[in-house]
Amino acid sequence: MCGIAGFIGFSDNLQHAQAANEIQRHRGPDNQSTWHDNYVALAHQRLSIIDLSEAANQPFQKGEHILIFNGEIYNYIELQDKLKSEKQVKFYSNSDTEVVLEMYNHYGHECLQYFIGMFAFAIYSRRSQTIFAARDHFGIKPFFYSKTPDTFAFSSELKTLYKLPGFDKSIDKKALVSSLAYQWVSGNNSMFTGCKKLPPAHFLIYTPEQKLTIKKYWHLDPSKTLAKKSFREVADLIAQSMRESVRRHLIADVPVSSFLSGGLDSSLISVLAKESNNHLSTYTIGTTASDKKGEAMPDDEKFAQRLAKDFHFDHHVIRITPDIVRDLPRMVKTLDEPIGDPAALNTFLICQSAGEKGVKVLLSGMGADEIFFGYRRHQATMLAQKFNLLPDFLKSLIKSIIEHLPVKVGKHGIRIVRWAKRFLGFAVLPFEKAYRQSYSYYNEVELKKLLAPSYWPAIDQVGMEHQVAFQANFIDDPVNQICQTDLQMFMVGLNLTYTDRASMAASVEVRVPFIDKRVIELAMQVPGNLKYYRNNLKAILKKAANKIVPSYIITRKKASFGAPIRSWISNDLKPLVDDLLSKESINQRGILNYDYVLKLIEDDRSGKKDNAYQIYQLITLELWFRAFIDDHTERTDIQEHFSIPHTQLSKNYQVI
């Protein structure tokens, strides 16, 4: 795992590359190097995991090509053997880096069809002075780029680019609207008009004529199906595919550890990893008793510790007591985008703790919910279709009763009421809109009340983006329609984004065996009625796991990787809310309607509505503006302003 950056057309290309190595140092503390000629400067930050020798350092030069590569190719040994036997290639390292370069040498952009892994890389061809760059199939690794008529630059992080000369810092309105609606930035936009993201499963070519070409190299084939196989046969295929994926993801020249929440996904990954790894360290997030009083938090510790005991893991519990007022502004800088999911802070703290114990690689169960239909909102969307069949008078009666119920009494939240109110917010909508609203925090009317009129056209753009994704495939299979939409939007826009930024801020690589090309191709051949079987979420995955993990894990209620956000908003963050969302602050931006924001806060504090996540995102957005728009530090101060060494975020956690 590493960081990359490249610069073309600037008067001081090399200085920008050197600055990139400082800004992104946390992504590769083991080595920072540059390569340049009169045309381009390339920067690389290395976190050494495969082939720890200097022979694998980057930028990696061989023949006329120079490569900078972020990620891992899990089938690189197989590809190395192929190149040796079929192309008589001589290798000078034992790294997947050299394999990537040689695959490109011999297969051009078709090399991408062979890779199984996570990656973002760029190859410079000195003879033609072209850049070939690619991003992995599902967007696990980031790739930002910025183009003007005279310059081209790319990097692993937005903060490396946004102060470049000529960079357009005007706000991308669609990105801002989606960050409010979803609490993450959707699609291939960034918060700045002057920067885009290379889409997953795409490559780009940049030529000396300033021509930029972007093409898709892979897509799911919805015509392939396992419909003729039995429930047990499909489950066995999934179990075997996961076993092979985990085995691939264990390839490393450093120890590999695992996240362990005690839920199905991380438990399955950890148990499979233990089959091939006699010593496995696992890490679980815990919360304090005081935070649990404010809202129901999952009892991860109990389940994780029981599993760890049964399978002899070297287990660690990280009890979080973050200084959220101090840590939140720094996490906003780390994330590059206004992401309102506090799980990012959890991810950082767990990676930081593991990193202090010498861990460089952690396995994660991320992705299972997206591909196997595992979120409560998935189930709620399906239930909404049945709710619509009720007589109108009965629906009106239910709605009237629930609307008058409080979501909080004193300091204690009432989860069932929160869920019921949220359900009623989308239950009567058409299927596609109901699903979008199930994970949106505002409907279109509310967004128009929240935002200035100049942002209203972007509301329609956000809606159209979701509609296009939803209608792309599986139109006769609503369960897989939802799964493929999550793959295109929710997974890459939120989960993979915050995981990459937060983990790499702690110089730790997170690997995701469920988000594996072969696993996802198989999972999306599974008919929806096997994923959501007899109203059970992830039914086929549970069946696949029942011979691998204990029944107490499989039958455990669904829990999320969250944080006590309602407790924070009501207590620790309350003064920050009043400051950041003051009338003066909001009116100065000219983006939000202060009266509507005030009502959100008042309704939340009175217990009338649960607006904690909306409020958290609003303060996150304001902190982002203060970091990326209001900041006036010079280029030489970028490292000090943005680098997040281990000592800067609070160490308010206890490792047990």
C-alpha cells in the first residue's frame, strides 16, 4: 500500500513531486522517492508489504517505462510464472510492482483483465511521453486528477492537488448536494470543480498534446446466473470462493491481522484467515458505558471475545473515548471530503492501535452487505413494497401515531421510533426512489428548504445519477438491483473512501476479501431470492458460513460499525454545533438556510426528531470549508497543516 502523485506542465514539476511525498508521507513511511525528466515528475510513498527490499522501491524503472503503483495484486505470483514461461521475462525483484509493469509491457491495457487486487497506478512511457493510469475494478484505491489546458496532475489524495497553480477551487454543486443528501460525495466528482476521480474499472491515457482519454475496461455480466443451482450448491460455491479470496489476501512479507466486530462478515474472514495463519491478531472496537446510555450500541466485545477464545486469536479490544471536539476537525482534513460517518474515526483509532503493535495489514469484512443484501435499509425497502398494499386509511393511521411519538426521552433514545419515522419517510415512494431515500438524510423538498436556490438544479442531478445506476442492470431482480447500485455508489463513495483515508493516515493497509473480482462476479450471479431468502438478510452467505463459524455468530442480530454520534451531538459536540452552525457562520457561506438548520437542531434537542446525523454532517461540512477554502497557508506549510502523525490525534483509547 502506498501513495502516488504525478505532475506535468508545471514550471516546477519536481518541487510539486517532492511536496507530494511530504503531504502523503503517512501513506508510505518506509520510503519516499521521485523520478523526473523535462516533461514529468513522479512521486511515490512506500508502505513495504511485499518484497521489503530496496529492489521494490518506486518509482520503478524498467526499459522505457516508469511505474508508480498503490495497492496489491494478489495473483501476482501466478502472473509472474506466466510471464516467465510464456514471455521469458527476467525479474529483478520479488514484488507485484514489477509484475504490473511487465504485464503492461507485454499486454498493454489488456493487462488489466488479468489483475485480481486493489490498485491505482500510473505508467510513464518515455519514448511517447504518455501516461497510462488505471484504477481497480471497484474503486478500493483512490485516484484524483486535475487537468487545465496546460497542466495535468494526479495523486492519491485531494490535499496534494488543491493548492497547485491554476487549480479551480470553485465548489462542485452536485458534490456538495450529494454530501448533504448521503453524507458522502457520490460519483466521480470531488468537492472542487477542478478535480475529478478516475472511475472504478477505468483507465486513462494522457498524451503530450494535452489529450485525455478515459475508457472502461471491465463490467459485470448480468446475463450469468446460478439460478439452476440449489441453495446448498450456491452456498458451497460461495464458501469456496471466500476461502480462496482470503488465502489470496494473506499474501504478504509482513504479518497480517484482522478487524473483528463479532459480526458474520469479519468473523468469517478471521476464521478463514486462521486456517492459513496459525497466529492471527484480531482487533475489536469497544465503547464506554456512558456513551451506551445515549443510544443502543452493538455488543461487539462480547461476541468477538467469545469467537477469539474459541479460535485462539491473539485478541485486542480498543475501548474508544476519543476527544471528539479535538479529533473531528483533524479527521475532516484526513478524509479530503466532508464525510459524515463517524466510523472513519473508529477506523483510524483501530488502525493506529494495531500499527503501534507493528501491524501493517488488517483484513476487513467490508463489502459483504453490499453484494449479499445485508443492510437493514435493504430489508426496509422490500417491506415498503408490502406496506404500500395496506388500505390508505390504515397507512394514514399508522403515520399519524408514529409522527407524534418522541425519538428521545431524557437522554435515552428510542431506536424503534427512530426506525419507524425513517421508514415512513420512504415507504410510499416508487421502488427506486424508496431505496434512494432509505439511505438519504433529506428528501428533495427538504433539500430545497436547506439549500440556497442556486444549488437546486444539482438536486436533480444527484437524483438522476442514482436512477441511472439503479436502472443499469438486473431490472427483473430487485434484490440484485439494490446490490449493484450499492456497488456503484454507496460502497465506493462512503465505505472504501473513509477506510482508505483513515487507515492510511495511520500507515496501515486494509484489505477487503469480499471486494474481490472473483468473489463479486460470483456473488452477482446469485439470484436475489437466495440472498433475501424467507425475509432473511444475507441468507445465502449465512448458509455458506454455517460450517465455518459458530451458530452464535450467524444468528446474532445485525449490528453496524458505528459510533455514539447521538451522545456526541447532545453532549461533547454541543458547543461546537452552536459555534459552527451559528447564524453568522451559515449566512457567511451563502449555501444553507439558517432558519431550517436551526429547526433541525431544535427538533433534535427537544426529542421531536432524530437529526443527529444531519447535524454531524453539517458541522463536518463547515469544518471542511474552514480547512480547504478558508485556509491561507503557503505551499511550504502544507505538510504541517495536513499531516496527521500518530501523536496528533488523541490517544484516548485503551487497548485490552
